Amino acid sequence: MKLLQQLCEIHAPSGNEIRMKEFLLKYITKEKKNWKGKPTVYHGDEFQDNIILKFGKPRTAIFAHMDSIGFTVRYYNQLLPIGSPDAEMGTKLVGEDSLGPIECELEFDKDHHAFYKFGRQIDRGTELTYKINFRDTKDYIESAYLDNRLGIYNALKVAETLKDGVIVFSTWEEHGGGAVPYLAKFIHEQWNVKQALISDITWVSDGVDHGKGVAISMRDRNIPRRAFVNKIIDVAKKRKVPYQLEVEGMGSSDGRELQVSPYPFDWCFVGAPEHNAHTPDEKVHKRDIKSMIDLYSWLMKDL
Amino acid sequence: MKLLQQLCEIHAPSGNEIRMKEFLLKYITKEKKNWKGKPTVYHGDEFQDNIILKFGKPRTAIFAHMDSIGFTVRYYNQLLPIGSPDAEMGTKLVGEDSLGPIECELEFDKDHHAFYKFGRQIDRGTELTYKINFRDTKDYIESAYLDNRLGIYNALKVAETLKDGVIVFSTWEEHGGGAVPYLAKFIHEQWNVKQALISDITWVSDGVDHGKGVAISMRDRNIPRRAFVNKIIDVAKKRKVPYQLEVEGMGSSDGRELQVSPYPFDWCFVGAPEHNAHTPDEKVHKRDIKSMIDLYSWLMKDL
Amino acid sequence: MKLLQQLCEIHAPSGNEIRMKEFLLKYITKEKKNWKGKPTVYHGDEFQDNIILKFGKPRTAIFAHMDSIGFTVRYYNQLLPIGSPDAEMGTKLVGEDSLGPIECELEFDKDHHAFYKFGRQIDRGTELTYKINFRDTKDYIESAYLDNRLGIYNALKVAETLKDGVIVFSTWEEHGGGAVPYLAKFIHEQWNVKQALISDITWVSDGVDHGKGVAISMRDRNIPRRAFVNKIIDVAKKRKVPYQLEVEGMGSSDGRELQVSPYPFDWCFVGAPEHNAHTPDEKVHKRDIKSMIDLYSWLMKDL
């Protein structure tokens, strides 16, 4: 779980994912010689800070977003949310501005406006993220940003044995999106890929529990095509991978952008459930991580 | 009105429109030999569950959505809305799961959360739709899902005499859309079509009444280009088809997706008004159905 | 400031920008012989009511929206907003319908529904805009619709000396957008342009003041890519143009549509701040207009 911890510790709020891009490019360059398939790596100007890996003759793409929630420094000591952070008074936030590294504390006024408490003023526009406290116990991993560093981890594990497929590391997912439309365009136009799996983290709820397997999401705010969801459930059954069926009315993902893109993508969110979403203490059961990696490995073969 | 009743009875909630697709493909295959123009039919993998009919040299496309509102079974006896259903306690809902056909009742708790009442548990993710009670009286048709089975009926009636044009049967309209972007791409790139009519059903209101003609919608939540709306009004005047001008601040349609697509589409919503929208008792005046079909027939010639 | 006043006086609510298009086409045809670069002008059927000017070998596009907020006449004396107007009871509204020119007064009921007061009924669907009271004082310009006639004015001033670049005059910005997706497609596919500046007007706030320079917006509801915003700040510093950094959680612009378009656009909102946004009394400091034009001129060279 060393790699997962490293991923969690990278500062990459929506709109400023460059450090995650650089870490992943370095990691992929170093590791891919040990992978079964040798992917072509696409990045650079035409891709902003996103990365695409292409293995063999792809039919299905995995989307794992690189960005995290956080805060932007506004005027005085005011903070604006990036995405939907859910943190308590006193939470430690970290970042860096023209004067150097920052470790400050989150505060709220009575109207729940967010502020920082720090010995000096922080430059306008500076992004702050949760300070990481990574906890690896017998059954659980607990840390900020398992959403979606665990989704990335899953994609990198699946990459080790992947023969045919695309892996997309995307940006801005937590704050309005915007990269998936041209990434979808690229993989559809290049390789006619039109199946996608959203490698992201969902919620423990009254119907989805810790340790009972990866969640296959039948819907969230968006409704994927039922015929495609059924195919995924059939693979999980056939391959005997533990899974849970999720049915939600809220929440969204990179799947939403595939749904509304001008390409006929089928998509489904498949991911481990977590407690304490968007807090510094996101918690996932290790069994669910294992079944997530297992199911993705089968899906990339069987779909 | 037998065809309209058949259309209303088909279970096709957003995301699971496959039965409507199959019904329409069968109907079109059987009927098109009696039509003046012989359309090319586009469907299959590249179109998910949508259908496109191309007649002659098209300039204008009709969009009629196939999906309906409904409910998804969540956990225990909970229901989540598909689109915006508006039904009372006790409404009969139908569907099917792994154990067989379902006819259950809609209930609400005091916070207006929806539940089903049924003798057994229903599979997660099962879609339920209103049980149809189709009423054909002297002046009115009353049934669930006139929105948008009447929009489909209109398109099929117009198809009988259509020389040049495209008819698109679309999906997901009631729940976030997502198909129109690639359907718009296809018809624009193939035939340079950039005019569209939204064949859908609107509301009886303080400005739009039963029996006074099809509504030409000058705006809803979205504002179509005024120059195009004016052209449509001019055709209605010239061809002496009864019509009413609608001006709304809310509501949306497939037109919204054409508006924001990366293609320069002009669009206008033109449809009969109904009472009791999104309830099991949608009600439309027969005169308005007639003027809808008449106006579409002229528009496809004159635009 | 005669040109700015003329621009303010043109009736061009979202969806009916045709008069602004015609004014600009006439102005450009007449003036471009005095400009350093001779642009190619794109307009017509494939562009609805938008205009694109292409100078030399473009790398960066300026987007200036032509439309304004206003009201649509509904039924009886009811009004629906176009965009988000913010005006008081008694505000003078102007327009024209089949019976001739209109100058009426805005009223509200106790639920803040808008109405007009006029001697006769106005045609359904008629668009009304603020009556212009243009005030040019020593330090300030005050008028309705500085948002975004000042953004257009800026683009036209920059055009006088522009060597390489694109200027896009866009539509529908105030009411849901819809033109930017295909305009972005066009300029990206034709010339591989993927940098954009949003020439629009922002707010005086607790962090942005009158007269202290053009605002470079680090974020609003959307978050542009930080690497691109940093480049813009660097140009402002290097070229010693007065500027202010804006950081907001609300508000949006043509930048949002570039962000979510299927093209990898970097964008940044760069514009003078105003008091009394969306009222008939929008007020901008002349020094901020000057620094806006100066910064755009440098950015089009340096980016």
C-alpha cells in the first residue's frame, strides 16, 4: 500500500493536477517494463494535464480522475470550496505560495463560510488540500483522498496484466469536469472505443456495506444504459467476484460527461465503497479493494 | 388511436428504452411500404437504443423521445424517481424482475419519499412505470405517457407522407439526456441538417388552452433563435393551421441539447398541450393532435 | 466613447442578437482598412448570428458576447427574465412588436414576479431591454449593458493593431449559452487554436476595486487550468499593466462552455470590474478600460 500512500500525498486539486501527472508519468515509465502489455502513453499539449494509456486493441476504457477536492484562498482569510469538501473546524490544510510552504487550519463562521487560520496572509488563488494522515490497519485503509487515489491505484494494478484496453487519468472531475469530452472524443475517434468503466470511489450506505465487495452502480444522478449494466453484473456473477449493487439518486462522476458527450458511450461506475466521503478520513475495506481490482481485470477481458 | 394506445403501453423508462426501439423497428419495417417516401433506417451499436429515419434530401429533423418517467427500486421498499414523476399515493406501478411481473402500489412517507407496496421484495434497480389506463373519448385522449408517445405518434403520422427529412427517436430525454449530442452530430455531419423540430408535449397553462391548436413554444428554460421561431409562425399562418404561442420560463426538451451541441442547430418545440403532465392522467384534446400533425407536415415541406 | 455608446444602445437580448451582428459587420467592413492586420470575416448560415474574425496565424482567441439580459413578454402583462436582470420597479424597458415601438415600465408583485405597465397589450414573445442612459464622466462610464458592450469595445480596439489571433463575437451567453461549442470547434479545427481570453465584465467586490486595473479571474464557478492563469499573470507583470487578481466562487462566462467543450481549450476571464452588475446603471472606471485594452494587446502578442 506504499504506492497508494504516495498517491494520496500528492497535491492535485481540480485545475492544478500537474504534480499528479508528473508522478504518474514517472511511475509508468519506470514500471511498464514489468507489465504484460506495453502501453502507448499519450500526454502533452493536446491533452492538458491528462494522460491516456493505450494497450493492444482496446474495446473498453477505464477512467480514473486525478484531481481532489480542496479550497482556494480568496480575499483576506476567506476560502472557497473546490468541489464539495466536508471537513470540520480545525482540519489541517496544506499548500504553497510565493512565500513558501503552508500548513494552516480550517475555520468556519456561524454562516458556515470557510476561513483559514495562519500566521500570515496567503496569496490569492492558492489551493489548499487536506494534510494526509494515512492509516493502514488489518482490514481498512483510512486517509484523505482515497477518492480517487484508490481509483488510480486500481487502474495501475489492472495495468500490470492488461492486454487490450485504454486507461484515462482525467482532471477536474470534482469541480465541473471539462476534460472528459475531448478525452472521449480522442479514444472514440482513434480506436472506436465506446465502453467505459468509471474507476472511482462510492459511499457506504443503507444498501452498500464495507467488506461485501466492489459496488456496481446501477444509477446515481445519471442513469447508464441498463443493457450495459446487466453485462457487467453478468461478468461479476460468472467470474465469482464479490460485488454489491448500488442504486442512488444523487452523486455523479466522469460517467456523466461520457453520457452527454457527442459519442455513443456506454459507461458504468464500478468502485469500492467508503465511509466519510470527502473528509480527511475516507475509509475503505481492503477486501473491497481486492474485489475492485479483480472485477476490473475480468471486465477488461470479458466485455 | 390503436397505435397511440400500443405506444403508451410499452415499458420504456429512461435508460431502458429497448422495448420501444424494438416495437418501432418492427412497426416501421411493416408500414414503410405504404409510405410515400422510403426511409433509410439507422440503428444498432453506434446508436445505442435510438433510431434515425432518413427520407430523401433532408433539411429538417423531427426529434421525438421514446423514454418515459418512472421509478427505480432502491434498497428495501424505497423508490427513486426517473425524471420527474408526479403521482399520488396508491398509483399502480408495473414492471418485471427476476421473479416475474410486478404490479405494485406507490406510497409516500411524510417527507414525500417514495416507496412501493408489494407482497415481496423487488430486485434492486428494477424500473417501474405507471400502469396504463387509456381513455379515448369524443374530444380527448387521456393516458399516462402521452408525453411522449403522442410525440412519437405524430412523427409516425408525418412519416406516411414525408418526402425530405429526418426523424429521430431519442432516449434519456426525461432524465438528463445524453443521446441527442451524438445523434445531432450524425445528422449534421451526414446531411448537413441544422433545423430541428421537437415533437413533444407541453402544458395547458394560463396562456395555452385545450383545443385551440398546437403550441409553438417561443421559449422555455431555453431560448431558441428568434429568427427560426418566426419562420415557424409564418408557416402556421400561411398554411392556416390553428396554433397557440407559448412563452415559458421553465421546462426543457431535446431542444436544450441541440442548443448546446457543437453544431449550429436551430430548433423549436412544437407540440400539443396537455393537462396533468407527468401524472397517470395526461390529457390532450384531439383537435390539438390534428393540428400538430398538420403543422409538422407543412413545416417539413416549407422550412 | 461614441462607439461604446452606440454599442450599448443596440437591442440584442439573448436569442435575438441579429441587430448587433448587423452593426458589427457594417462597422468591421468600414473600419478594417485602418487596421494593421486585415482579418477574414466568418459569418452566415453555419454561424447563426455569431461572427468570427481571423487575423494572421492565430494562437489565441478573444471571446466577447454580443447578447444582453432583458425580459420576454409572457401572457397578459407578465414578464420572464432573459438571463438575470436586476432592476427596480419603474425601470424603463424598450422593444418593438407588430404594433410598433414600445417604452414601458417594469413592475413587480409582492412575490417578485415581473410585469410591464403599458397602455396596450404587447405581443407574446416580445423581448424588452433596458432603456439606455449613457453617462460619460471624468473617471467613469455608466450605462446599462457595459456587460458586455465594453467587452466588444475592447475586442474592437485590440483588433486595430492585432497581427495574429481570432476574435469571436458570441451569442446566448447570458441565457444558457449554446453557440460557443460550435465556435470553439470551428476555430480549433481550422487553426488549432486552444487558448482563449474571455473579454467580459466582472464585479467590484471586497477584493477587486474600481480604478486599480483589469481583473484577471483565477476562478469563478469554474476553475481554469492554473498553468494558463499563471502565464497571463506573468505577462501582466512583465508588461507592467495594472491588474487585480479575482477569486470568486460564483459567476460564469463563455469560459464555462470552452471548459466543457470536446476541445482542449485553456481559457481565462480577463475584464474590467463594474458596480451594479445587470442593472441599468453598470459603472466602470476608465482606467480599468484602458488597462483591459493594454493587457489584451500584450496577451495576444505574448501568449
